[in-house]
Amino acid sequence: MPFDATNRRSFLKALGSTGAVSALPHLASAAGEPSFEVVAPPQDADAKPQSSIRFAVCGISHDHIYGMIAAIERGGGTLAAAFGEEPDKLAAFRKRFPSVKMASSEQAILDDPSVQLVLSSTVASRRAPLGIRVMRHGKDFLSDKPGLTTLDQLADVRRTIAETHRIYGILYSERLEVKAAVKAGELIQAGAIGEVIQTINIAPHQVEQHPGGDAGGASSRPAWFWEPELYGGILCDIGSHQVDQFLFYTGSTSAEIVESQVANINHPQHPRFQDFGDMVLRGNRGLGYVRLDWFTPNGLGTWGDGRLFVLGTRGYIELRKYINVAVSKSGNNLFPS
């Protein structure tokens, strides 16, 4: 199906849910496969997308951009052009996509009439202003998480969506691109554990990772990573994943943070960095607790032992997303009870 203004919104929304975009196929099983914070290949590699779209990349500050590109390509997208500013990120991007046209500026991407969608993993605090410029140039926008870092940015994005009728999407990969998480959603929606009462989401991360993955921190982190005004703080940055999951699994349409705390426990060389945080959530259809940290040890073998517990009135589900400690290095472990 050729892409036009009529099916633009259906293309994006068919890839995911409100506020997020993904292209995972229906899942029949969710155990035993390694999983990382990147896009997994579809089960049916020969499946042909039903739509097509030309998209561009504007900002490659975080390696999540590769997973974002893969998700849109699986849905029928063609990468038309890219722009980035960091020399090291540019070099890696050119090596991975040697045939993609590299734009000379952000404005060149915005002014390209053939581009309908712009993806970005620029510095977190710059994503909302960029997305607003993209929407005002008649294009849709897909951001890495967090999609914004302040309430003022949220108000500006909402206002621009209303004025332009364009889409501002955020790719929450920890729910949409982890097979066990997708399967858990299917089970919950089918009523397997009754009405959801609470979610407990434990999300440890690794500050520096060994090269070879797109989960984030291959080698050293950039300067902006350590500054809350730039990355949004731990509750906004990592925690946006967990709030997204809380809302989805409980079915809540509104929620509040009842209490929260952040700390710098073990990074005195970066005194403003937050390496620990947690929060208690209360939604209109459930309760939640989230713990976040940057203390994954090097010997674990993956970037974080992410766990999710979903308590229902007739049972519960546990997810061990990325590793099954002391049992197996495979991720996507789902345990219904």
C-alpha cells in the first residue's frame, strides 16, 4: 500500500499503542530467547509490510536509534536521510548505514518534502523542542525515551499536537520490544490473573557496557549523561519505561506519584548524577512500585536484571526480562502463577 496522508496515522498506530510505536508480531511463546534493550527480529522474517513510509533520522546521541530504525523498517519504512552532530556517533552510524544520505543540517531534514516521519535519539532535553519543530514542518515524530524532560515541554508538545494534528510518539522498548512483556500484556488482557492490583518493576541498569550492543552505554558515557537537566533525572529517564508499563498493565488512564526519592550513592566524580531512585504510584485502576538504579555488576552478562511482578485478583505473573540469574543467561522468562 503506498503511503499517503490518509493512512499516515494508521501506519504508525498499527505499530504500537498510544504514545509509543513498535512493530513486534503476535507472540505465541515468550520464554528461552536472549533479550536485550534492542529490537528483536520478527518471528516471520518473510512477512511483507502492508504500508510504506519514508523516514529520516535527526539526532543520534543514544544508540537506541538503531532499534528505532529497525522497528520502522520492519513496518515498511525506508530510511531516506540522517543527521547527527557527535563525531563518534556519526562514524558508527555511517559504518552501519553506508548507503544512507547524510544531511548537512537539521533544517535539511525538516525541509525535505519526501520525509513523513523523523526519528531522534538526540540529547533527552532537546527531544521535545525538536519534535515540535518536526510537527510544525508537517511531519510525525518518534522519540527515544524519555520523550521530554519537563512539564513545560509536555504542555508545549500537547499544544503542538492539537494545533498540527501530527503524531508525537515515544518508543518504550522495555514493554513493546521484549517478547515476555508483550506476552504478559496478552495474558492480562485475556483475564488470566483477574483484575490487576499492583505492579512491582525493578529496573537496574549498567553505567558502562561492553561494545557490541545497542542498549546504551558501550564504553564511556557522554558528558550530557551525567547532568539531570540534560537527561531528565533517573525517575524521568529510566523511570519513563516503568511508568508506561504501570499504566498499561493496570489499565490506568491517570496516576500520581505518591512518594519518590533519588540519590547519588557511588558516583562522587559526578555529584549531580542520580544513580538510585524509587517511587510509589497510585493509578485509577491499580497501585505500583518502581526501583531504578545504575548498579548492575560487570559480571552479570547483560545490562540489567530487569524484573516485573504483576499481581492480580486470581494470580500473578513474574517476568525476568533479560536474564534468569543462577539458572540461564536467556532472557524473556515469563512465569504465570
